[in-house]
Amino acid sequence: MMNYEQKLEQLSNDFGAWWEKGFPIPEMTNNLYPYEKLFSPIQINSITLKNRLVMGPMGNISMCEETGRPNSKMLKYFEERAKGGVGLITTGLVPVSYGIDTSLIELGQLSYFPRIDRSRTVFAGWRDLASMCHSHGSKIFIQLTPGLGRVGNPQCLITQKKFPRSASVNPNWYMKDVPCLRLSDRKMTAIIRRIGQGAADAKSATLDGVYLHGHEGYLLEQCTNPAFNRRKLGKYSNYEAFGIDMVKEIRRRVGEHYPIMYRIDLSLMLNHTYKDKMNTTSPLKKFKNERTAQQTLDYMKNLVRAGVDMFDVDLGCYDNWWLPHPPGSMPSGCFLDIAEIAKKYFEENNIKSNKGLPVPVVGVGKLGYPDLAEQALRDGKCDMVMLARPLLSDPDWCNKAYAGKTKDIIPCIGCQEGCINEFVEGGHPQCAVNPRTAFEEELSKEIPRSPIQKNVAVIGAGPAGVTAAGVLLERGHKVTLFEKEAVIGGNIVPGSFPKIKYEINNYLQYLNYRVEEYQKNENFTLKLSTPADADSLKAEGFDAIIIASGTRQARPPVKGIDKSIVHSTVDILKNPDAIKDAKKVVVIGGGVVGAETAYFLKYEHHKPDVKVVEMDKYIMNHTCTANRGHIIHYLEEAGVELLNCATLTEVLDNGVKVKQNRHKNVPNPYNTWSPILPENVENPIDMLHKIRDEGQERTLEADAVVVAAGVKSADELFFACQSVHAAPELYNIGDSFHPAKIFEAVKSAYRKARSI
């Protein structure tokens, strides 16, 4: 018998230098076409799905009316994915515990979640959604959740004067000093009844099934995992009881022919992730007694007996968020072994659903590459494949894969800036590489032709420039794309070199493919190795000029910054041999670029001593929690020293001088089990822990200093063009307008080009 815990320990260790551990670095190939397994039917209870592809649940936060009724934004968003050919659509979270889970309600009794518990106020939206999906041959399951519990918004303490709730007294994830109070058995029973009612309403609304959100440390898992459920008395001190009673209640309300799907993690992976910290670190030490993999499998068996028809299985929770939300730096197919464990367990124990059918296990975890997904099915790793973010980046993924047009698939880059970080910061889910995602109700798929053809220059062939050029061509304009370098891609070219940036490299290949397609259009001209200047652009008589000239590297103005041991991140990523003999490297700047460069130097080039110096309180601030968590955790595992609240003061011949604040309230730079709050959210308890200046001078030895101190907009060309009136229409977009991420650059380019 497999030792499951040893397997989990191995995976946790392997997720650092994963490319050395047998994980693939996939590309958008079609070597296994035609995809016979992906596009074969499967029966789930009483329904048949046309293919093995499932649209994963992605929180539809702020994509509905404030009453919770699905509106045109939400409807068109899902309809676009149904048109794209996916067999089964699952919604994002739909809570049913309003009035019990106090973290769900905004001021004014409004909700940023879709709701199905407001009776006829919301029913019409769900019926419309089901009809739209059915029109395109897709089935749709609603993802019901008992609530958020300790991972919910603790502002209810301020806005409602009520504590958040959980299975036991647990610290809130966002503010660990805020306790979540224990739910009574009576309240838990009430939630179960509401789930049953939600399932009955979903069936009445012609939705095709119910999907229970039982993973990632949300309230259902808090009640069904001894890490969070530490009750000693009462019915629900049995950690399986809440989930099993819930499934039984759903079955009672919907009958035996209505599908039930359950999302679960085989393990929270807290002990395997944090090891000794589980004994010493608050709040982790409270969660030591997590459900083992064997206990999870036994629980799944009992859930099937109660009426569950299918599962998808992953790892992790909010406290190690890079696992349930694997970022670009994680390997593709990272949880296929987990799906296989569950699948084999069902097969070996002859576990069948109440309909007498095998219990399908859905594979999850960065499977957005057709060959990889098909191989997983052929190898028997899973029965179905879940695509979440890949269907944000390209809603036509399924149709394109079925037709063998894999090069046309827009690849997800794993940045999680649009799909997760955007709604964490207060927006709604979007996509960095697909500017129409969640704007389908506003922006038609077919770009309208312009009534007048214009001659347009686009300066810069990075993501913004290439996006703008493509839209302009579809508008019917003549386009000349200028690029000062000899290659397409702009700043993402050096950013695509590290192994952990393989998805950026795939996106770079996609951009090159798009430009190759543009070159088949007689209205398109590409000028590589051609720097543009205002006078020559004016002389060519363009009707419009779009400046997308990107950024330039910034260097801190300190003594010795021009010494020979100082290098830019761009130079090192392009040519790491420039410091091949360096044993001690100091990276100046602990944002995304600096931290990922340190990872590159440590894991790929095996530098024995790497340090990161960052002025901010936090390493990788303003980055998705999952993305920063993976990088920071494995930097610590590799022994990389992170110095936050530290300022470079001088570069020496053999190192650097820094001033580091060593005050006791300086945040732990390795903290990956708690999030960074958005800046507009004030933690009143943190006000008691002010950071006073206790700066200490330190000298760090170094053979090489790599500067990742940010960038500045390369906007000189725009202002030069403006001063000479180089064209009647002049626009500045992307990084040359404001240094940002691919998310902002692509969105601005798309919208601007559609308006010309």
C-alpha cells in the first residue's frame, strides 16, 4: 500500500526545483491530436456530458447585482465559455448562510457574491444562465458553500459589531488577532437545511447539478477537518458528520437522479509545508491535527455512500495558498498524482455511486495544455480535466483543441493578477491576457470595422503593442509596428528565461505566432531593429501613433552604483554567465522581479549565497498571495536571506552597505501563512504594533550586485511626438504610460485600439 504521507512530503519538497523532479515544461503543441479521450462523453448520475472538460469554479465576486441576482455581466461571461465548447461549467462560490456567517454581508445588507437564497428575487437570473449554457451544449453545476468562516472578511466586526464564525474558535486568516467564534450545532443544522433548499432551488432553476465547496479551508472544510474542528461535544464533534448530513439533505430534497459533485483536498499540507513551524508559529500551531490523506479517502467513501457522484481533488488551503491556486512558478499537472490516488482508491475498493456508476475523479492543477490534459486521461490519472484560468485566458480553448488549433489558444500565464488579485483589491475577476474576460456584455467578440481606414504607427512590440496592432488590423487600418530590438516581446523576453517563467515563455511564443499571422495581412508592416523618433514618425505622415515603448530600468542613486560588480536584472536574465563565477550575490529590490531573480540564481544557477534587500515592509508586495507565497517559501527553504525594511546605502568593491530596521515589529519576511491586507483596509490591531526606526548598518559581502529596483516609464518618445505634433492622434499606453503588469498593458491596448 502506498504511504500517502510520504508521497505528500515528496511533493512538498519537489515543488521548489520541480523541473528537476520529472514535472513537464509543456507547450501548446498538438502531438496527441485528435484528442479522443478529452472529447469523449461521460455519464454523471442521470446526465451525460459531451466531453471530459470542466470549467473550474472561479469566484464570481462583484459580477452580479448587489442583491446577488446574476446580471448580464455574469450571464455573458458564462455563455462565452459554453460557446467555447466546455462540457461542464461550474459557477463560483454561492453562499447560503447569510445571517449565520456574518462575513458574507456588506453594509446595507448587500452581497458581492451571487445568491440563490433570495427566492424569486434571483431565480430568473439562474434560469437565464442555465438556458444560455444549455443552448450551446454545456451542462452547468452551481457551487454551493456553507460559508467562508475564518477565511471570510473580518470587517463584520467593525461594520456589524459581530464576530466571524467557524467550526471552533479559530483565528481569522486576514487578521489573526480577530477570533472566529464557534458555531452551535443548531446553526450548523440550519446551514444544512439551507444547502438542501439551495439545491432544490437550483434544480427548479434547471441547473444540472450541485457542486459542494469542501476544500481550501472554507467553512465546509473547517467543519470537516480536525485541524479546524476541535469540538469535543455534540453531533458535529465528529468531523465527517457535517458534510455527510449535508449530502444526505441534498439527496432528500433533489432525489436520487440529480448529480452532486464535491471539491476536496486530499490534505491541507500544513504539516508537510511548515514542518517545525507547526510547533512554534501562531496561528499554525493551532492547526497541527489536520485530516490525513487516509482519513480523507475514508471520508470520501462515506460521502459517496451518502450520495456524492464525483469529486475533484487537490491540496492545500489559504495558509499555503500557492497549493490550491498554483501560480505560474508552479509545475503544470502538479496534482495529477493526487487525482490518481483517489481514482485508484475507488477502483481498488470497488466504490460506486448510488446509481451503480464509477465515481469520476476530476484532475486539477494547471492542465491548460491539450497534450498534457489528453495524456493525463490516457494514463488513467483522472477521469476528467478541470480548466479554470485557461478558460479565462481563452474561452474557446475547447473548440480550438478539438480542431487541433492549439497555436491559436491564448495561454494562461499564471500571474493571477486579473483572476484573483483584482477582486482581492476590490474589483471583479478578469484576465491579464484576455481583455474581454468579464467584459463580454460590453465588448463584442467580433471587433467592428472602422468606417475610415487610417494609417497607424504602433511603437513597441511588447504585449501592449502586439495587442493593439492586432485589434487595429481587425478594424481595417493600416498598421506599422516598430520595435527597437530584433525580437518581439519587449520586457517579457528576459522575463521568460527562468524555468519558473515557462508560461511567460509560452505567451511570448503566442505573441510571435500572432505577429506571423499579422504578416499575412497586406495592411501590416513589421519593422524590427528600428528605433522610432518623433521627427521621422512625423515625416511619414501617420494618421495616428500609439506609443507602447515600455519602461527603462531604474537604479538607486547611491554611492558606487556604477561599479563593475553591479548588474541589472535584465542583463543577468539574458546572460547569467556574466556572473558565473560569483558565489555571493545580493539582489537589490524584493518586488516580483527581484524575488524571482533570486529564485533563478539560487535554484537554476546554484549560487551558494543569495540575499535580497527590500525597502518595503513586505517582500513581493502587491502580488497575488499565492504567487508570492510559493516564491518566498522556497527561497526560505533554499536558505536565501530576505532583508525587508532595508535600504541600500553604498556599493563597495566587494559588497554593499545597507541600513536595516531591526525593530521587533518589522514583519517576518518569510510569513506565507498570512496575507498582506489591501492598503484601503485598516487593521485596528496593527495600529498597536507600530514600527519604530531602529536602523542598523550592515555590510553584506558580494561578488555581484543585481539591481531590481523597479522601472520608470519610457515616455520620452510620447512627449517628443506631442511637442512636434507628430500625428493628428497620439496615444500613450501600457508601461510607457504607467509601469504596471501585463494585465494593465493588454487591457489598455485593446480598449484604445478598438476606439480608433
